[in-house]
Amino acid sequence: MFSAPYDSRWAPRRHLPITDKANALTGLYIFAAIAIVAIIVIVLFNQLISKRQMVNSGWADIDVQLKRRADLIPQLVTTVQAYAAHERQLFEDVAEKRNAALAAGNNATQRGEAESALSKPVGRLIALGEAYPELKANQNFLDLQKELSETENKIEMARRFYNGAVRELNTAVESFPSNVVAGGFGMGKRAFFEITAAGDRDVPTLGLNPQ
């Protein structure tokens, strides 16, 4: 008997059960959802890292200028001592506050308080120039006063940059959904850096402007 050749096109098709299709689609949806969430987490994490690096960079600039100011103060004290040796209590106060500022470390709040406390006796130290005409005319005193004023202005500019970066980071840390990512990776808010002591603002030669 004649037999036609086998043609697979005419073979009955086997279909996947409906449950298998549903499971496959569900798995695909789950995978897609996980991929989307992972991408969002990576993007938000990188944004947080970038903001944190900006904060750290701003703080490094502040630290450099504060250390520069700390280096200038002993030179200023030495110059003033030559004309006002009896102001021993003021010199001791400056030295004590300077040591406290240097020991404050990288805690922005504590550092700001210590530097503010230092600014007060430094302001009084500079003001002695008004009481001692010879000191006021001393070129070394004038140069140190100018350099200290420039350093104070740089501190103020660095402070504004740092606080702006902190504001952006803190906003991200508090806002959804980046707050979830920040909490998951242990990223917290950072403190602002403020110098608000009267000595900072009352002595015009320091060159700082009010906020």
C-alpha cells in the first residue's frame, strides 16, 4: 500500500497548559520588576554617593582654611606680645581656645562651636591695634591681619559651599524613595557648619559678612 511521506507540519501541535503559560508570564513579570527596582536602587545609590562626596569635599576645604587660621594665630600673638606684654590673660585665652579648636576634630557641630569660641579672643587680640598705635603701624601686624582676614573670608565661602552640599544630601536622605536606599546602606544626615560667635561678626578686620 502506498504510504505518504511524514510531514511534521501536519502533526498535531502540543500546546503548553494554561497554568504553565501563566507561570512563565508571572516569572517574567517578577524578573522585570526586580530588574527595574535594582536599576532604581543603583541610580539612587550613586546619587547619594555623589552628594556625600560633595559634602566631604566641602568639609575638606573648611578644614584646610581653619588649620591655616590656626597657624596664623600664634604669629599674631607673638607680634602683639611685643607691644602689649601685660595682656597675658588674653594670650592664654587665645592659646586655650586654639587648642580646643584643633582638638574638636571633624564633628561639624563641635568644630563650629570651638572655632566660634576662638574667634572671640582673636577679635579682641586684633582690636588691641586701636589701643597701641605702634602696634597698629607695625607692618608684620598689618600683614598678619590682612592674611587672617583673607583666610576668614575663605572659611566663609567654604562654609557656604559645604552647607549647600549638606542641604542637598539631607534632602535626599529624607525624601522617598532615596530615603529607603539611604537607610538600607546606612547613610545618614550630616550636620551644618556654623560660626556664629559675636567675635566673628563684631571685628570688621576679620572680613566676615553676616548671613
